[in-house]
Amino acid sequence: MSAMTTVRQLYELQELDLEIAQCRGLIASIDAQLGAEAELDTLHKELETQRVSLNQLRLQQRAHELDAESARGKLRDVEGKLYSGSITNLREMEGYQKEATFLRDQLRVLDDRLLETMMALDEAQEKLRSLEVGYGQASEGWQIRQVELAEERKKLEETVATLEARRQQLILGVGQQELKLYEGLRLSKAGVAVAKVERGLCRGCRMSLPTHQLQRARVGREPVLCNSCGRILFVS
């Protein structure tokens, strides 16, 4: 087997390895998404917070209703005494009139508070309905996405298996010394051990190659390393 053939095979091996690495990177990304419910958890917490807020408003509304009901009852009692004709003492009459005025003012305040609470309750109920719809849609979308991710992962695993089989077949025709050189450079050069030569430039480092080095790479009697980046030079 000639050195040129070996270098070409190493380049083809590198293409396979890069494709395998890309697939494995995608698989890792999918694994990080499978089962991840961070977005759903955030929506669920917001939904639960809104439910708590809604319950608090309902309790507040009931408290205002009871306060208003109590004030109305007291006002009825006072007005009943005022208009019954049973009170003849002027001082006592003035006392009941002041109390009635105070209760009417208090009742207006309580009614205003009750109205504000009812309006806030309507808004809170509307927001809750919107959140429930949003959460339902997000949950449905999440489930669909999980199925899609699982299918995509399966296809990528199948692709990796096919590429690995091709890789094993390819390295059978590569010399052990060249393979050892390739594997060592692949580890130290971020997965790119073989650099193509184009227009007299090494694509690994974009440096211009000396004429004698370029000639040696073209002849292909042995693997030639770039003087700048140390990668195996491949002239296609």
C-alpha cells in the first residue's frame, strides 16, 4: 500500500470521525432535552401561584361581604330605632344619628373595597384561564417534542452504527504506524489530524507551504506534516 493511498484513507477516516463526532454531539444535545421539564415547571409554578392568589382574593371578597353585611345589619338596627318614634330624648336621638352616619360611611368604604376585590377577582380568574390554556398547550407540545427527539435520537444512533462499521472496514487497509500517527494528531488537534492542501496553503492553519514540502506531499512517498500546524498534509 502506498503512502499516498494511506494519506487518502486517513483523510476519509477523518471525514468519518468528524461525522461520527457530529452525530454524537447531536445525541448528547438530545439527551439533555429528553425528560427536561424546566419550561413546564416554570409555567406550572406560575399557574400554582395564580391559583393561590385567586383563593386569597376569594377569601378577601368573603371577608368584605361579611363586614358589609354586619355593617348593614347594625345600620338597620340604628335606623329602626331612629324611625320607630320610641326615642324622645334629644341627646339620645343625636347619638343614634351620628352612629347611623358613621355606619353609612363605613358601608360605602366596604362596598368600594368589595367592588375592587370583585374586579381583581375577575381579572385573576381570566389570567388563570389563560395560564391553564397556555400550560395545556405547552404540555402537549412538550410531549410531541419528546417523541420527535426520541425518534431523532434513534436515527442518529443508527447512523453512528453505520459509520462505525464503515470506519472499522476502512482502518483494515491502513498501516498501523500511519494509524497511530493519525490517532495521536486527532487527539491533539481538536479532531483534525489531516489537512487538505489548496492553492499551496494548508487548510489546517492557512499558512503557505514551502515549495519542497508541497512537492513531498504531492509525491506521497510518506506522510508529510505541515511545518506550521503539524497536521498530515493531503493533496487531493
